[in-house]
Amino acid sequence: MQAARAISSGGLVVFPTRCLYGLAADAGNEAAVRQVFRAKGRSPENPVLILIRHIDDLAGLVTVVPDTAALLMEKIWPGGLTLVFRASAAVPAVLTAGTGKIGIRLPAHPVARALVEAVGRPVTGTSANLSGQPGCSRIDSLAVEITAAADLIIDAGRLAGGVGSTVVDVTRREPVILRSGAIHDEIIQKALAPD
């Protein structure tokens, strides 16, 4: 897969997700991750989430998987839920923005899943837009800065649009929804409720 080769070589790839286009780089390559920040005009104090191939990939990325996180993964993943964990020492600080936490998602979209699988390791899963601007559901809406920075663009036509993933911090005793999104808050609460 040409896109996986580009990412493995330190490049950036625009790829489709369920609703918006994303910007992928090798999450373990600090120089590539910094390119993502530059392309988006993103503050280095704003962490970037990553996409994984399967739940087993968490082992080298997080210090602990709380029971609440395991419940959410079992009931909701793959899909539009990003879980924020305590990052292991192996996670580059550029991804965590010095917070010691890392957002992780198991994607449901077939292209996103195939891309992460082909790369064989985590990739960035941030939206392919300038920071503070709306996400893009069409390639012709990409900012010129994103287009110029990308080594490859996978055009899947017009995507569904809408909101990004729901972000839940599972590092606290009680999980906290940091951003409402694709997975409604009620679904999160129901998944966490005792049976």
C-alpha cells in the first residue's frame, strides 16, 4: 500500500474516516508528528490522538487500562470513541503535549483500519484541517497548507461530514467526557452503568 509506505518513510497522508478526512503520520516518528503540527498550525500544547490496529496495541502505549476503559472498549470500539489514557514512557512527548496522557482510538472506517494495519504501528488520527477550522469532508475543501504538506492524499469522495469522535478521559476514578461527538453521551453512560 503506497500510503503505508509514505507514512513509514516519515511522510504525511490524508485519509478518509467515517465523517471527515484525517492526517496520518507515524506516531512513533517525532519529526513526522512535528510536521503534522506545522501543517495544521497546531499549538504544541494541544495533544494529538493516535489510531491503533487492535486493543493489544495498548500494551506498549499506556501505563494501565482501567476497568472503565475496558468496558467502553468492549461495548463501543471500534468507532467514534477516543479514550485518553496515561501514556507510557515509550510515547513521544510531542504527541502528549507534555500532559503525560494520550488519546487512542480503534477506527471503524475500512480505509483507516487498513492504513493502520498496513503501517503496522500507531498513526496520528487528527483531522486534516487547520487548527481552529472546521474539519473537511471533501478533498477540494482541504486547506492549501494541508495539501502542500501531504505526501499522499486518498480521495474517497465526499464523506458524511459531521462531528469528530467523542473523547473520554479514563485516567480519573470516574471517566470524564472531554468532548461530545460521534458517540452520544448517553451511550457512554449506558456502557459504564452496572449491569
